Amino acid sequence: MAERNIRNQPSEDLPVRKDEPQVLIKDLWKVFGRDPKRVLKSDLREKSKEEIQKKTGCILGMKNINLSIKKGQFYILMGLSGSGKSTLIRNIIRLVNPTAGSVIINGQNVTKMSGEQLLQFRRKTFGMVFQHYGLLPHLTVLDNAAYGLKVRDVPKGERYAKAMRTLETVGLKGWEDYYPGSLSGGMQQRVGLARALANDPEILLMDEPFSGLDPLIRRQMQDELVELQEKLQKTIIFVTHDLHEALKLGDRIAIMRNGEVVQEGTPEEIVTQPADEYVQEFVQDASPAKVLTAGSIMEPAKVLLYAWEGPKTALTLLLSNKRKAAFVVDKNHKLLGVAKDESLAKLLDKGEYIEKIPQSSIRTVPTVSENTILEDMFSIITHNPYPVPVVNDDGRLMGVVTTDQIFESITPAEGDENG
Amino acid sequence: MVEFPEMIDIPLAKAIDAGMEWLLTHLDGFFDAIGFVILQVVNAFEAVFLFLPWFILIPLVGLAGWKLVGKWKSGIVFMLLLILIGSFGYWELAMRTLALVIASVFFSLLMGIPLGIQMARSDRTQSILQPILDAMQTMPSFVYLIPALMFFGMGKVPAMFATIIYAVPPVIRLTNVGIRTVDREAVEASQAFGATPRQVLFDVQLPLAKPSIMVGVNQTTMMALAMVVMGSMIGAKGLGMEVLIAISRIEVGQGFEAGLSIVILAIIIDRITHSFSEKK
Ligand SMILES: Nc1ncnc2c1ncn2[C@@H]1O[C@H](COP(=O)(O)OP(=O)(O)OP(=O)(O)O)[C@@H](O)[C@H]1O
Ligand SMILES: [Mg+2]
């Protein structure tokens, strides 16, 4: 994740994510072909995709998928081409009807909905973004962005006002009257995103939205999406086959193969504990620096100075531990900064009695939060001689991370390479 | 030569004749009603074209050539060509032919576009219609004239009936293909926002299929023009009849003039309808 987790000053809270599951997928199957139910009834259901195809001619799109996605989560579906990612995302909104199983969203069973109910539900719950944008070439950018509202019969004035606002959010102000054909790929996808956001949907479905873009534009769009998500806190289901994209964006990742989910977990779990060879292959060129967080490798500070105990005690403590400097905290365990032995000695040289270590002898240092990934700490450790303090949202010192620790945890363990 | 055994005799011709007979006795009123509607429409078009004087119509076509085809030169050429028809003395007959063509196209589109939409929506409809359309297009056009004659007698109506049957397949086909090849994601986007099938049709499928549908309209129009000439054989007045008369009298020059007039109409109609398919 971008640099937003590096804070010199503890800033205000990230919004807290609610914990209720918003999308619940239960035993979901999709078989394409003639009489697909037959495949599920027989013992073929245990067979692999190829076998089913050879015996019946049916194509297994999804096999017994179970997932639970919480509100506000950025959920990634990943897997090779043909693994069933699009099928799954299309089933959620019922652009494809599942063969068996259910999709439950906000407690409502989408698979059981009648035609009219389904239309209403799609209108108020979903926004969808497509790989090739899916824009309407005969409508202007503004009309495209307003399309979802038009479907809902929102009056023209209101429709355009809202669409204008979302176009501004995605950075397309001034392009309203152009046609999509005259825009670059990245900009067309912004229109797609604006169209999806204009409805203010609870759930955003994105099927490889950035796959068609140049690497640079792609990275830029990813950064912007991260930023947007910080603000909007939507539930996002996002398909990609790019691991780096998945690690950068995802809160959780499900990895699919031949219609099955083979592993599901946080980016860190996926990269550090791949469930099988398939996943291993996926993540092999993933740097742990991109997934390991400061919180996962920090250790308690060995030497800690307490501001209220005064410079004399502090200096003694430093000397007895053979240290030149250490972190200073206040009574609430809040990090104040680093105090050096020289500056403490200077204070004492004056001969006066000083009750508390004064702020003037403490140097503030850059801090990180527990969620900061190691990669984002590289710039800090290159400019900073001290270990990096990890603080929580209130500025309390949770632990420290040393340069050695960072490098130790990102170099692959012995044997992993050849094993 | 080895004779084909006579025992194997599938009496298709007899069956069809019997079917025709049945239709004629039982659905007489039905065909009368259809004939009446067709006649009213074609008469209305004819009235318009015969009412419009040449010195208004020619500049109108010139203007259409300029604005629609996009070049002022086309407009000038169209006007000169029409003046040529007038100079042959075929102005009135050309107008009658034109009315017949336009009325036939009108009915063809009225039937063809909805059928094409239906065909695009259902694979079953497509698999039923496809062979019928193939048959309609490969059947020699004369064959339609006979039943048309039996249903409606002589005159404009059977000519138009045969024309419609002959000319409708391209617009059905191309509407179907046009809708089926619309960008899948555009359709899904519309559906994902909760659009009803009707909204999907009018917001996405028809606008995106428009170029293809317009190619269908163009082809249908050209086929209608070709068939209308055949229609003269069963009594539809127009340029085709002039050709027939010239043939029977072996008057090469006159036949050529009438034929050239038909070609001129074809060129102008083709360029103008073609321009619809090119614009966005
Ligand atoms: N309409 C369909 N009819 C028959 N088979 C289908 C259909 N749609 C998808 N499939 C099959 O289902 C399987 C999963 O396809 P899906 O499109 O979900 O894969 P994907 O993971 O999205 O792949 P990609 O990364 O290429 O987009 C594939 O084997 C595909 O051939
Ligand atoms: Mg896909």
C-alpha cells in the first residue's frame, strides 16, 4: 500500500471497518453446457474439469465455491486464464445464473430473486467495471457516466449533476462532452469507474479493470483506486491475474484454479504460506517486502527511556546498556522521539537539577504503523540511523523494527529456493 | 441413362398445390385484407411522388445527395441523372416504380427489423428462421410471382407481395447479426446497472447495431428495386413494364432507355441508403 501508512505524527484514525459479511457465497457451482444439473447429480461432481468435459462435453466453470466477503473489504479474485474468475463475478450479479448454490448479499438470497426483484437489486446494490470498459460509444462521457442513473429513471438534472461529481472524482472534469472513442484507454476506464460510482453502489465489481492499460497508467490507476477506497470504503470484488496488483490493492485474496478456490487469505498468508504448488508458482516472484508488515516482525524496544524519570536516570541506563541513543516515551507510553547520550550529558553538565527530559533534547523520528509493509520502510531506513519505531493510532510505541530484521525477513529462507 | 425408379415419388408439388387451394378457399378474406392494406400504402406513396413536380423533386434529391452522401458533386450528378430520366420521357413511370419500391421497403423493414431482433434474442428462433431465409433468397424470384398472382390477382399488390418476400431476408439477417455482434461488455454493463431487456435493446443493442442494420436496409432496398421490375410481369405499372414491352417489340433503343432509368434509380437509392450505414 502506498505511503499513507508512514506518519511522522500519529494522525487521525483510519475509518474502522465493520465486520459483518456482506457477500456470502455458498456451495456455488456453474457448469456450462447441455443439462448441467446431470453433472451435479452424478458422481461426476467429484471429478476434475477435464474429465467432466471429456465424459459429458460440459465445461466446469465453478466448482463448489464458498467465500465470505465483509463490508468494506477489498477482495481479490486471482487465477490463470479460464480459472473461473469472471464466471464467479458474473454469478454474483447473475449475469450468469449459477447451476447450484447460493449468493447471499446483505442477507438476501440473490439466486432466488425473480426478474423484477433482480433488476431493482442490481440498480441499488452494484456498480460494475469491465476490462474493455463496456462504454456506449454513441453517448458522450457525461451520458455514459450518467447511464446507471438513467436506467433508474433519475430525472435528467439530478442525473447530470451526480455524474459530473463522479467524473470530477475520477479526474475527468472538462471531458464531459467528448465521446469515449476520442479518449485514451486509461481515461475510458475512468469513465467506466465514474459510471459505476455514480449510482453510489454498496458493492463494486471490477473484472480486470486495468488489464488493458499501459504499465504506467495502470500503476497510477491503482494508486488512485487505493486513495478512492480510503475515502469511499466500498466493498470491492476485483479480478486480476497480476499478483503485484493483488498485493497492492487487496485486503484478502482468493486464488482460483480450474473453477475451484485453492487458497483464500490475506496477502501475507498467501505469499508466506502458499497452500500448494500452483499458488507457490503464482507467488514465487512476489517479494515478501510487499506483504510483510511492520507489525508482523517488530520486537519490543530493548532499551526504553522514560521522560519523567529525568536525564540522569536515562544516561545511566544508556551507559549500562552500552547504547548511544534510545527511544523516549511519556507516561502513556506515547513515543516522544530519540534521546542521544551527548545531549543528555550536555543537560547534566549545566549542573541544574532537571526533573524531566525536556522536548528540546529529544529528536523526533519517522514512525510507521503496524500495517506498513516493509517495502515502504526502505526509504526510512536509508535515511535514519535508528531502528524504526512502530506506533499505534494514538502514537503509543508498540515495538521497533531494525534494519537487520527487515533484511532477514525478506531474504528467502534456506532450502526454499531449491526445495 | 438409368431411370430413377418411379416408385419413389414424393408428391411435394401436389401437396403444395393442395395447400394453396386450401389457403385460397379458407383464407380468402385474410388475403383481401392484406391486399387492401398494401394497396392503401402504395397508393399513398404513389400519390406523393406523382404530386411532387419534377422541379421540386430533382433539387430535393440533389440536396439529399449533397448533405447525406457528403459531397456537393454527388448532388449535382444525382440531379443530372434524374433529368436524363425525364428526357427519356419516363418521369411518371419512374415515380411509380419509386413509390412501389419505397412502399415495399417500408413493409420489409416493418416486418424485418422486429423479426431480426427476435432472432437475435433466441437461438431457437434463429435456428428456425435461418434455413427459411436461405430458401427465400435462393429461390428464383419468379416462383414468388405465381402464388402472389393467385392470392391477389394482377396488379401492384401481388408485385409488392412478391417483392417483400424477396427483399426482406437481408434486413432480418443483418439486424440479427448486428445485434449479436454488439460488444458483449456494453450489453453486460447495461444489464449490470439493472436495465430491463427493453432498455438494453434501445440503449445499447439497436444503436450499436445500427451500421449493420443500415447495410441490411441498403441491400433490401436494392433487392426490392430489382424485384419490382419483375413485378411488371404481373401488371405493376412502371419502368419494368416498359422494358417488357420493348422486348416483345424488339425495340433495342427503347429497352435501353428504360433499363438505364432503372439503373439510375438504383444508383441514387444505393448511395443515399448507403450513407446511413456509414454515419455514426
Ligand atoms: N458462456 C460460456 N459457455 C461455455 N463455457 C464458458 C462460458 N463462459 C465461460 N466458460 C468457461 O468457463 C471457464 C471459466 O471461464 P472464465 O471466463 O470465468 O475464466 P477467467 O478466470 O475469467 O479467465 P480470464 O482470465 O481469461 O478472463 C473457462 O473454461 C471457459 O471456457
Ligand atoms: Mg475473465
